[in-house]
Amino acid sequence: MIRKPRSRSILRRLRSSPYLFILPALIGLLVLVLYPFAFNIFITFTNMNVYHIRACADLFANATQADQLHCYALNSGVQNNLFYNFGFVFTDPAFVQILENSVIWTFSNVLPTVGLGLVLAFVLNSKVRGKTIYRLFMIVPWAMPSFITLLVWKGMYNYQFGVINSLLGEIGVPAINWLNGSCFNAFVAIVIANIWLGYPFMMIIFSGALQSIPQELYEAASIDGAVGFTRMRTVTIPLIRPTIVIALLLGSIWTFNNFNSAYLITAGGPGICTTIFITQAYNQAFSYFNFALAATYAFIAFIILFVPGFFWTRYTGLTRGGGS
Amino acid sequence: MARSSAARSVRKLAASALKHAFLIVMALVSIYPVLWVVSIAFTPGEALGNPNLFLGLFPIPSSFTLDHFTSILKLQVVVGSNFPVWIRNSTIITVSSVVGALLLTLPAGYAFSRRRFRGQEASMFSFLLPTMFPGVVTIIPQFLLFSTLGLVDTYFAVIIPYMVGSLSLSIFIMKSAFDSIPREIDEAAMIDGAGEFRIFTRMLLPLTLPSIATVALWAFMGSWLDWALAHVMLESNSLWTLPLALYAFLQPNYTYYGSFSALSLVMAIPVFVVFLVFQKYLVTGLTAGSVKG
């Protein structure tokens, strides 16, 4: 208390620009993000697609990738109706279901992954024998390239041969047609696989946050008589709250934009049951080579994430400075 | 008295048994699908293409081979590129990306935690923006940008995006780690005559080692397993990374699931090693951070 005025004057004396600290990161961000961002907004107004790319066909034989891409960009013109691509997306009869799928997909993944990660981090931060071994086992889903593990999940869901149905059979549950049955089954299947992929990293970030809490704070709390649940409520939870907030926020954004599970296990099917925004953008870009439509889907996804993301950071004070 | 302490120790034992039961179940769930990958890697032929593979509860290969492992060592998927080259490229790229990411993240996290300045909230929020824009559509413009700069087909073309790519999470993790260190520590050190840089490097960084380990691990994985960006940016065979080699086993007309699984397992080994190293910091970060110096 008494120190405060003195330290403040020292701080002022030592003041160097805070902008210097954030400048390198900010420059990287601006260069790598701003340009692609502007580029994508521009091509949402164009008709950059495979037909105009065909005009580049004679280049293909010996051209470098750079020449090809420049050719794609140059051979596509601005649409007569500037908002043609947006009109196409919004009048697509599947649009509402894709939007609904994306939102359900996001929430049904994020809450269990963050919850499981948090519980595991707490349990492994308490006195338990064999922590290192448990942690090592637990990060396995995260350490493997997801392509191969997702194909294994697809095999495990196989109606006739899959181990999941044979396990259910053991306990007397009739076989479930996971991937080609109802929308609900397919959705549950990809959500389970994706939770499996997601919780290890949540466990890691919560473990790091728990360990970063200075021991002194716990000592001070125990002198004040705070133990067990009280200690958790007054010391632990407030200090890891920002990490929970950022895990929920980034977890949602990543899940919304993560197409691996939906693409590799169900390929968006059956029908459009498991089609989400990002699989749609990916299909437009790399199956139909309609880059303008892909950019349009991506731009809409951006807006959908930006608005709640903005209010959530505001509401939780995530970006508020600690400042002296 | 004796009775209540007995009751307490029973309750303790039950709690510990419950914890272990939970952890064992989660550990089994975590590794079970990967046991299938192990099985595929040791089975002759391309087992994953055969749905019969998933019959039975335990993934035990019906016959055993090491061919898939020897084939990734021997194989030249493309001319001038083999296993040692992939390891070298992946190592150079990953280490540079992690170091670079830390150099960008740590000072920024510090400034966001300890200072107040104009545009603070806006600039911090802006680090979230790249995650909101799906990666599949940013790769092409990034490629055009790097080709204009003449950096395509060099290590820089992937290192720089990997460094920046990890920032959105890292800066927030570091800010909240610095926030959890009481400001009295900085102030006490300042009274002792330590400068800001010294406080940052000698006091705050050691105290936040567990979070630094998390951030480094995150940056490590971002570049170690990335295929999409490397696929676009690196054209020369001599620059191939492990993921590029891995996905080369997926040919349009034939999929080498066996070799794919084998290389996936090989690629996971360094992740475990790195994790074990960081695990040490996760534990020692506590004691190393005592505020006595």
C-alpha cells in the first residue's frame, strides 16, 4: 500500500514504449492476415472459378505454381451483379441447415472438450501417482496426424464390422447404423471423434495455467484459512478464468472452422446431415474449383464468428489491460 | 479420534481409487484408436482398406511385418528426397518457428499484461481475427504474397506463417500467465534497482515457465504436423517436410495405408519426447519461480 506512489514514479521513469513490445507480432499479423483478407473480400465479387482457370490450361504443361495462380487471379472478372456470390449462398435451399449444423457442431464439441480438459487438468494437478504416464497416454490423440486416426474412427463406426457395434452387441444393444443412418447418428459419430481429438490440448493449456499460479498465493490463502473448495473458489478459479474464457472462445472458432472430422468420416453426409460451413467452402474451392464461392462462404463464416467473438471478449474483459 | 482418522483414510483411499479409475478409463479411450494404427502399421498389405480389420475388440495383426517401417526408410517417394532430408527440413522449420513464435509472443504478452496504452484492446482483439478466417481460403493469397516477395520455395515461406499462426492463442495464454504474477514482485524488484528488461527476463519469464512451455508446444505442433501450407509453399523435393512425405503415401489410385500409419507413428515419437521435456518445466516451473533472488 505504502509503496504505491514510489513505485509508480519509478515506473514512469523507466517507461519505454509498450508499442515496441507488440510491434513484431503486430507486423507479422498485418502482413500475413490483412493481405489475404483483402484479397478474399475482393474475389467474393468476382467469378474466379474453374472455367476461367481453364483459360490458363496451356500454361499448365510447364508453368510453375506461381504462374498458374496468377493466371487464375487475372482471368477472372468482377461479376456484373456484384453480390452474385452472396445471393447464390443465401438463396441456396441448404443454407439454413448448413448454418444450423455449424452452430450445433460448434457447441456440441466445445463444451465437452473444455469440460473434459479442465477436469483432467485438475485431477492431474492434484496428488496422484503416475501423473507423467497418464499425461503421456492422454496426449496420444493430439500427437498423431488426425488423418489416420479419423480413418480409424470411420472404420470403428462401420455398421457390419466396426468394433463399436460389436461392443454394443456385447451388452445387448442392437447395431447402430452410425454413418449412413439418421442425421442424428452421423452427427453424434463425428462429434465423439472430434471430442477425442480435442480434449488433450485443452488439458495441456489448463495444466499450464494451473502450474503458472504462484505457490505464494496458495500459501497466503492457507494462512487466511482458505483450503479445499474455498481455496479453489478464491484463488484458482479467478486466476485460470481468463484461460477458460480464451479456451471457450478459440475452441469455438477452431471447431467452427475445422473440417477434418466432418470431411473424413462422413464427407458431409448422409445427404447434407453433417455438412458445415467449412466443408462447404472446402468443397467449393477444391472439388468444384469455385474460388469465388469458397471465399464467399469463408467471409460469411468470418462475420458469423466475428460478431459473437467481439461481444464475448468485451463482456468477459479478455483483452482488458492489466496496466499500472 | 482413531476412528475418525481411519474414516478419513478410507475416504482418501476411495477418492484416490476414483481418480485412478477415471484416469485409466480416459487413458484407454485416448490410446484405443491409435492401437489400430499400430496394428495397421505392422500388418502386411494395406489393412485399412479392408473393413474386416475392425472385427474384434483387440487390434492384433493376423500376420506381422516390419516392411512398412523399412519402406519409409528406403523409399524415395520423389527424386532427391528421402527420410533424412525430411527429418532435417522438419527440424529446421519447426525449431525456427518455435523460437520465432516465442520471440513474438513473450514481449507482446508482457506488454498486454503490464502496460496500458491506446489501442490496447483493439490490437489484442486483432490477434483473434486470423482464426476466424478459415485457413483453406487464406493459403492462396498467402502464396501470391510470398511469390511476389520471391520467398516461395524457401524455408521462410512456411516459417513466417507458422510463427504468426500460433499467436492468436499464445498471446492470450502469456498475458493471463503474466497477469497471475502479483505486481508487487515487479515493484519490489524495481525498488531494488532492476530495470524493466531485467525484471521481464529474470523474474517474470522463469515464473511463467509452465505457460511458456504450453505456448512452445503449441507452436511446435502447428508446424510439425502441417501439410496444407507446406504443400503449397514448398515445391522443391529437397525442401520436403515429414507431413509432405506422409501425404505422398496417399496416391490418387492407391493408398499406402501401412506406410502412412508407420510414418504417422514415427512422427508422433518426437512429440512425446518434446512433451516429456516440457513436462519437466510444468513441474519445476513452480519451484524455479520462487521470488527470492
